Amino acid sequence: MRNLAIAMLVSFAVVVPVAAKSWAPRTDLEIIALDAKTGALKWTHKGAALGNAHFEVYPGLLAVYPHYDKTDKSNPMLLDPKTGAVVKDTRDPKQLVKASSAQWIKGPIVLANGWRIDNFRPGYTQDLAFTDPRTSKVAWTVKPAHYPEYVLAYKDTLLVAYGYLTDEAVIFAYKAGSKQPAWTIDFNKLLGKPAKKSPQRLGRVAPQIIDDTIYAQTGEHVFAIAPDTGKVLWRLDAAAALGIKYEPDLYGGALDISVFTRDGDVLVVAFEKRILGLRASTGTLLWSMEPDTFPHSAFPIAKDGLVFLSSGPKRGTAIVPPKTASR
């Protein structure tokens, strides 16, 4: 858990001899906009050589940063979100509307009472020590069994998720100051996976909080969860819904971590090799498409009926399930 980068390099070393070309860095990605409800292509922008991109939305402006690291905001492409045309820079930090989600959430992690962690590093930090800024002293410490990959704050609730490099996929929720979890979801147990050390077990869960809902992905499964109680609101087996296999169709072997974005009642889920549009309230599949970004990840952002993401020239056309198309 302590060194995710080393583990990833080891994984790459094993896979590359089998399919070296599929792991080559990309420079041919484009920026596209899709209709959030149908996945239909609205516009395409091809600028400088592009391998990765993350996004920010401002009033009348889409900022595209050609980097994997969400903190790197150099050399932006500035586009009209309605057309994809290049526009002047009108960015104002005070008017930032929305930003792309990252695969790993780092600090600061701040609870409603002000307690905070500023130095959390995914996979490197085990004991989670919250400091009270009024006293500059540690007010509360949580000691997970493994090195957490995700640590999130929702009001007075701390969410801890692991575990990469384990055969666990668990979310723990702690109320501020408590030593015991208020609720726990063991996804292997919930999905009826075999006992420990089985290759069928799930070994990672990636949660993200949007407004008052936790969306979580583990393997081919997507969940919506109430953060106060841990109640599962809905769940979707994405591979089964699409009639495909998780590997290699959703997950190509690099990072089995999805990111989410939502616009109204449309939830967009970015798997490594497939983008899904779901009805956020029910988990119903609306559309899916192959973005052709592998081995890079798309970091979509949805706003005002559009979904913006990076995509390769061999992307697929959005597919609408027949049962959904008639609704």
C-alpha cells in the first residue's frame, strides 16, 4: 500500500511484452462534447498533441489542461463549451463552476467542525490524525487496518476506503470523534464473493461524493450510497448491463478506478475503456461509448447538458440500450 507507483510499474512490466503497442503513450487525443442524456457527439476540438486532460468549467468557458495531474494548470486550451471554438481567457477563480474529479483524492480533508488533515497521501498514510485548527493539536485519530487509498469528508462523517494491494474492498464511515465505524460496507460480502485469497474477490473500491450521495465503483459494479446511513440506494453491474466482460472491455489492465461526474439526473461514470451515462436517481443505463483513450484515463466533466472529455480518433459511437431508448 505504501508505494502505489512501484506496484503500477511492476504491473506494467508484466503486461508490456504481451501487447506493447497498447501501452504506448498517446499524443492523438482530442477534446469532445457529448449530449449528457444520449451520448451523441456535439463537437470535436483537436489542438496540440494531447495524451491526458482535465477540465474546469467557468461561465461561458471550458478550460482544458493537458495534464494528468489535476494540480497542473499550465498551458490551457480555452474553449467555448457550446461549440468547442477557441475563446479568450476569462477565467476568474471566484467564478469556477466545476472541475474534473481526480483518481486519487489528496488533502486537505476537512470535517464540518473544522478538524482537518492536510498531509494525507493515498496509500502512504495509515493513521489518520485530525488537527483542531483552534488549538493546533491532534483532536482525533483513526487507525485503519490497512493503508487507505481514499479518505473523504462528508459533513461530520469521515469515509475511509481500501484496499489496493489487499483482497478487501471496504468503506468505513466514522462520525467525528468516534472510535468505531457508524457503518461499514464490505463489497465482497455484499456481492457474495468467495472467501479470502480467492482470485474472484474485489481488491479496490473507488468512492466519490457528489452533493449528498456517495458513488462508488468496485470492479464492474457501480453503487449509489447514502452517506449518513450507508444504505445502498441502487447498484449496477455495468458489464452485465452492457453484455460485455469487465476485463478487457471495461478495464484494460492499467487502473481499475472510475471517476464520476453528474449533471442533474445524469451520472457519468468513466471506466478505463468505457464511458457510461446513467440515470442518477435509479442507476438505469442511458448510453455508453468507447472513448479510445487507453492507456490514459478520461476525466469527464458534465455541465448544462453536455459531457466534456478527452477521446481518441477511434472512439465509438454512443450506444443507447433499446429498453432505455423507448423511454
